Amino acid sequence: MNTDTDTEAILRDVLDRWRAGVDAHRPQQVAALFTEDAIFQGLRPYSVGRPGVAAYYDSQPAGLTAAYRIVESRALADDLVLGYLAVDFSFTDRPTLHVHLGVLVKRTEEGWRIAHYQVSRLD
């Protein structure tokens, strides 16, 4: 992995599947994109592991959609990519929520998976 293009391609592959699962309200599909021991911090208390990720997305309202833009990306090692993103979560019944998202994506036997996910509101 040598370029920003490589790191962005890795992030897009994982995050496009994450977005598809969020948009379709498929929490188990979203959780499968995380490592078994992923640290997950949405806008509520954190959890560790796929069950917490699935529960978080299962509790989200139907009609929630996500749009993201990669702001920065870095290869930290051959099997670890850091991403910093701007994300808009849109709802059917309230204003869009603008957040920033930091992710660490790790190469595993299952492919690239999210090992750390942290959302921040910078209002």
C-alpha cells in the first residue's frame, strides 16, 4: 500500500458496504463489517464487539441513511488504515445530523474490517 488512492480505495470498499447496510436498516450486515473485538463509539456509550454494533444500528429509526466523504486517510501499517470522514446521517422526520467519524480498518482473515469507530459532533 503506497498511496492515498490505495488507502481511500480500502476505506471506500468497507464504508460503501457499511452505508448500504445502514441505509437498508440491516444491523447484522453492518456488524459483520467490524472485527469481533471492535471498539464502537456512536453518539451513545461505547460497546466492544459485533453484538454492540448490531444493537446500536437496530435501535436506529427506519429511513436513516448515511452519506460520507473521506477527509483524510493514512496507511499506518500494511494491514491497518486510518480514516477521518465527514458523515451526514439523514432521517425522515428530523434534520440531518452532521458528524465526523474516525475509523481504523484492519485486514483480517475475513477481509478488511472496522476495528475502531468513533463519532464526534463538532458543533
